[in-house]
Amino acid sequence: MTEFTFLPSAVPSVAVAGSERRFPVHRIYCVGLNYADHVREFGRDPERSPPIFFMKPADAVVANEEEVPYPSCTSNFHYEIELVVALGRGRRDVAPEDALDLVFGYAAGNDLTRRDLQKAAKDRGEPWDTSKGFDYSAPIAAIRPASAGHVTRGRIWLSVNGTLRQESDISRMIWGVPHIIAALSKLYELRPGDLIFTGTPSGVGPVKPGDRLEGGIEGLEVLRNTIAPPAED
């Protein structure tokens, strides 16, 4: 029996819609700038933007209806509603036409971002880690199994305190789910338990403590979270 120097942390997990089962999280991959309107929102040409990948820690997941503490070291904290793909199988070098075979299900997620830190990192040509991969940065609703159908189109939206801020359609993604999975599988060995946040449409903006965020994707569970004051030590 393996003896650890201290008890290992619990495995991060996400609810599965219509079930008591949990989806254990292995890694969280994210795609940046995957809607043309969002690419233009950041002053770039969508025709010349290949997939941009970054990661969040697995324990950054936040369940539906849980509070999100306002993070430290930022004064420009942004929401980004996204389709999340949950993988139930792993593989390297998967072809786009075979990629959906790896998918366990889909969920609505929020790629929370310390935008000021991201801008500073971009300006200096540095990685985005501190702007994207922080505690409580990956709220996600329950995963709907792909047996109910793959998500290729449908309304995606987010509101803050009841005011609509983001609205688009999944079909407007520059890189669709099969191509995202195929591209990632050339860079990493994908594993069961991987989550892929697939990018956000235009309309991103700041939130503050007390704000209520609601976002969803047609056919999936609506994600609801409230921004809480900064966590105390």
C-alpha cells in the first residue's frame, strides 16, 4: 500500500445531468479566440487566427449555483460563456472524423478571466497562466451525455443581473469540436476526464461582487453563479 506524506486532495468532479454519477476531471483545456466577432473585439483578423490553447487546473471547477470569490490581483474580472466538451475516452493523433467518438458529453461553462493580467501578459509576450488558471476560474453546469446528441449548433448566451451581455450560436465557432479535439490530440495525449472549453462569443465584460451570472447553451443546463467578495485567508 502506498503511504503518502499527507492525504491526497479529492478528485475534482462535475455533475452528470439526470444521474447521481460524477465526471472526474483530469485536465481542463481551453481554446481562445474561437468566434469571429470575439476575435474582432480584440482587434485581430479571424481569418488568420489558428487555435490558441491554454489550460486551467482541474480543481478550478465550480459547480452550478456555487459562489465565485472575486479573485486577487485584478480590478478587471471578466465572464466568458462557453460550450464545454467532456471526454470519456482518450487518444493521440485522432482524426477530425473520429474525434466525436471520444466525447462523453457537453455542458455550459464560464472561462473566468483576470483581463488586466491577460492584457499585461500579451503586451509583454508572456503566458496567460495567471490570468486564466486561477482558483474558481472554471464554473461549469452539469454535463449532458452525448447519447442525447452532439452539440453542433444552438443559442449560446450570458446575462449579468438579468441583462443580456453575450449572445451567439455554437455554429459560429471558427474551429468546431471535431477539429479542436484533433488539434489538441497532436499536442497532448487526451485522457478520459478531460474538459475542453471551446471559446466565447463577443460581449465579454467585467463583473463585481454581488453580480449574478446566468449563461446557457440550447439543450444544456443553465449555469448560474454569484460573484462573492474576495476569499479571506
